[in-house]
Amino acid sequence: MTEAQAAWGREVLLSVEDGIAWVTLNRPDKRNAINPGIVREMNAVLDAVEEDDAARVLVLTGAGSAFSAGQDLKEYFREPDQGPPLARERLLSANAAWQWRRMRFFPKPTIAMVNGWCFGGAFQVLIACDLAIAAEDARFGLSEINWGIIPAGIVTRAVADVMSQRDALYYIMTGETFDGREAAAMRLVNRAVPADRLRAETEALARRLMEKNPHVLRAAKTAYHHVRQMSWEQAFDYLLAKSDQTKYRDPERGDQEGMRQFLDEKSYRPGLQAYRRDG
Ligand code: COA
């Protein structure tokens, strides 16, 4: 085992198959509650997936009955709260690094595959992933109110980004749970599918993303996140610059090829599919 491999494999599993990096939170006995071990291993796994050319789409899921029961009340809250403040700060920062700082701008497409329980802190990475598919019977909840804290970390901010005010405040204030179907109806996830179709549907979505130009995909999601904070005038200028930068840096000059295949070769229709990337 290389030094890099030793950095994960206990509390986070990684397997790269046919272009998909399957990343599995692996504390099923603790419902994949996020502890310092997961924080450490996830940061190492993100490095590995970023560097591995064979990994083209990242799928995050959980082992057993949970996606993740959120932050570990014992190892992430109680023990660090009682320890040195600087060590606690380092843990919080390392957790923010994988759950949302890196994940929102991860250079490859990311999909959250929500297979079961999804609580509290797990909403951070759920929302930071580009796309999300849930099992219809997965159960979600902002349970913080039930044990006497506010949804901190970045949970409240993330939730405000994707849920309506009525839904966000309802679930923040009641701590009630909702299922995958309801999560899809409120657009917290893209869609909900029967549990026995979850992996196949996620894989099909990953394959659709793999047909696209990866360089442009990366620029498109980066631009999306940035322009949301800008005025229209700023966004117009930024998008022109970003678009030019993307063309300039794109090793396959996708725009030229896409236009050539449509206008000259007449071999595909961009309204209906991606241009052929093998030639
Ligand atoms: N932190 C620490 N431990 C957790 C945990 C968490 N967030 N979620 C689950 N666990 C542990 C339990 O303490 C239990 O440990 P034990 O076997 O040593 O007693 C084990 O995981 C199994 O949990 P259990 O409650 O028996 O499983 P369940 O399937 O009946 O219920 C949940 C699953 C997720 C509904 C329940 O565990 C729960 O409410 N967890 C807390 C969720 C939460 O509030 N998260 C927000 C954190 S920000």
C-alpha cells in the first residue's frame, strides 16, 4: 500500500470504476456520522480524485442505512468542545475544507447519492455537490433544534441557497424529517428514485456528464457560483472574460469542434446532444 492509499480506506472508501469515483462514507455502525477520521480521509480522497485522470465524475454516498447522520455529536462536538480551542478550530476548518470549500468548486462534476439518513451537517456537502439523487425513502432532517443548537457550520447558509424560505424555516424550526420524494419536490435534490434504482440512475447521470467537455464543465460550474454574487453588469463582463478564458485554455477547443460538427459536417444537433469528442 502506498502512502497515499494509507490516507483513507477505513472511514472513507474510494473505488474508481469506468470513470466514476465512488466515494463512500464508511461508518455504517455510526450512521456515517462525520468524525475527525472522516474529515481527514475525505480531504485525502478529494486530493486523490482530483489528481486521478481516470476519475471523471465523483459520486458521494454512504455505507449501510445512512448517507450521513451529520456531524458526530461525540467526536466532532463534545470532545473538541472540551479540548484546546485551537485544535477545535483546526478541525472545523478541515471539515469546511472538504464539505463545502473544495466541494463547491471541485474541478470534476460531483453527485450526492443519498441512500438513507441525511441530517444536519450532512446538508453542507449535499448542497455543495453539483447534483443530487435520493432514494425515495431516504430521510432528511435539520435536527439541530432537537438537541439545542442552531444549524451552524455553513448549514443555514447552504440551505438558504437551495430551499425556499418557507421550507427552510419550517424544517430549521420544527426539526421534522422529510423523505426523498419531498426533498425532490422542494428541489433540495434533483430527483428521487426507488431505492433499488438509485445506483443505476446515478451511474446513468454520471455517464451523461462524462460525454461533455470536462474543461467546459468545470468553468460552467465555477461561473455559476460566482455570478450569483454579482450584479448583472459585473456578471456580463465576468462571463465574457470567463468564456474567452475557457476557450483559450480548452485543450480540445470544444467550441470550434462543436460548430464544425454541426455547421459543416451536419453530424449532430447541439440542442439534443453533445458533440462527438473522439474525433
Ligand atoms: N453523532 C454521533 N453518533 C451518532 C450520530 C451522530 N450524529 N448518529 C448516529 N450515531 C450513533 C448512535 O449513537 C449509535 O451509536 P451506538 O451504537 O454506539 O449506540 C449508532 O450511531 C446507531 O444510531 P441509532 O440511533 O441506534 O440508529 P437508528 O438507525 O435507530 O437512527 C438516526 C438513526 C440517524 C435517526 C439517529 O442515529 C439520530 O438521530 N442521529 C443523530 C442525527 C443528528 O441529529 N445529526 C445532526 C448532527 S449535526
